[in-house]
Amino acid sequence: MLTEVYVLIFGATFVVVGLATGMAWAFVEKPAPTGDQEPDLLRKDKLSALDTLAHVLAQLSYTKRFKLLLAEANLDWSVGRLVLQVLVAGVLAFAALLHVDWVPWYGSLALSGAVASIPLLHVRRLRSKRLRKVEDQLPEALEFLARALVAGHSLPMALELLGEEAQEPISTEVRKTVDEYNLGLSMEKSLANMADRVPSVDMQFFVSAVTSQARTGGNLHDLLDRLAETIRDRETLRGQVRALTANGRITAIILTCLPFFIAGVMLLVNSEYLSILTNHPVGRLLILAGICGQALAFFVINRIVDIKV
């Protein structure tokens, strides 16, 4: 009975704090209307199917980041759906961990926070995978645009042909750019929106090159050919760096999984060795500290071997 009370208190606190924070931001951060903004002719996506939650999310500063993250991952989710998945995962994990006797309440709180981040990590994984595909397809796409320009097509027509002929996911981004241009946005603004949806250095190079050429003039198809060659050289160098840092990434995975593997083997061979840790309060604290240390070491090693090219 006491466990259910803790779960209800935790869930109610989560909801109340979230609503209170949203209402506070509603009064503190009211955007001032400006008359010189470019009209937005595109469809407005609802933040949530629940009107109350949508109103709260509209006032929060991190809502725009979540919306951009979903756009970069090309997921047809609302921000409210992602937020609800995070809250539900955290509450359910906390409720389940409270029934584990050897896990203290602060350990349940920390582990439930880790479980709550799983939906966000899943979206970020899809985002990274999609961005890598776009970067791999970009040199060929630039060469396609260069050939279309040599054949006499304009840049909007060349982009439309690229959206029809290219493969996913770059074709989707190009079609979105063409649709925005056809709906009345300028080409510079449409390309800038594509660079926001695809936060890649190579895409920034392409958008900057097209924007600069439109302002100063020049031979665009030669510029695109040279840019495609430069991107291929950067990709070759990036592959060499990944090969040199593969040892560090494998080390991080082995060092993270090895303690859990050894603990599992000891539990099967002789569970009394681990019963001292699970039954004693100090032992439970040491287990939690060990898990946190393993997670911290994994992220530190990955940050060290993550060399930007």
C-alpha cells in the first residue's frame, strides 16, 4: 500500500511541476509581435492532440528543440507524444523499481530518470542514422544538380528533378525545399530551412555556396562539382579517423559490459557472493555508484574518440 502511495505522489508531482512550469513560462516568455517577419505559408503542426498539453508546450523554450529534433529524425510525431513517452517511461520504471527490495528509493529515482531518457535516445539515434545517409548521398546529389544546370535547367527545376530521381532520405528533404519554394518562400529561405533540418557541415557548405553565388554571380555547376569533390575528400578522411579510433570505441563497450557479465556469472555460480552487496545498505549504494561510474566512463571514452572532421 505504501508503494502505491509513493507512485501516486511521484506521478502527481511530475504533472503538477510540469503544468506549473508551463504556466509560469506562459506569463514570463510572451513573444512580442513584429511586423517585419516573413509570413509563414506552410502548414502548422499541432504540438499535441491534447489542447491543454499543447498550450503548455507552446510556452516552453525546449519545445522548439524537440520539434527540430523530430524533424531531423523525420518522425511524424508531435512534441506532446514524445513528452508523454518520456513521462510514462519514467513513472512506470519508478513504480517497478519500488518493488525491488534491494534498490533504494534514490536508486529507483536515478534509474527511472535513465529509463525516461530512452525515447529521446531512440529519436537521436534515428536522427544520427538519417544524417549519415544524407551526408553519404550529398556528393552524388551535387553532381546531379551540376549536370542539370549544364543541361539548361534552373536551380528550382534542378532541385525538383533531384527530388524525383534521388533516393531516401535526401529526396524527402529536397522535395520539402521545393514545396516551400512553390508555396512562396524565397529560395534562400527554403535552402536555409533544409540546412536547419539537416544540421550537417556539408549541407551548410552547399547552402552557403548557392546563397553566395546567387548574390555575387558565377558558374554554379563548377562550384557544385568542386564542392562534391571536397565532400568526398572529407568523407575519406572521416573514415580513416573512425578506423583509427575503433579501438577506443570497442574498449568502451567491453569495459562497460564486462562488470555486468562478471556479476551475472557470479550470480549463477554462487549467489552468496553478491548477497552481501544486495542485502546491506552500503552495498546497495556501492552498486548504484558503480553503475553511475560505468555510464560516466562510457560517455567520457566516447567523447574522447569522437573526433570531428
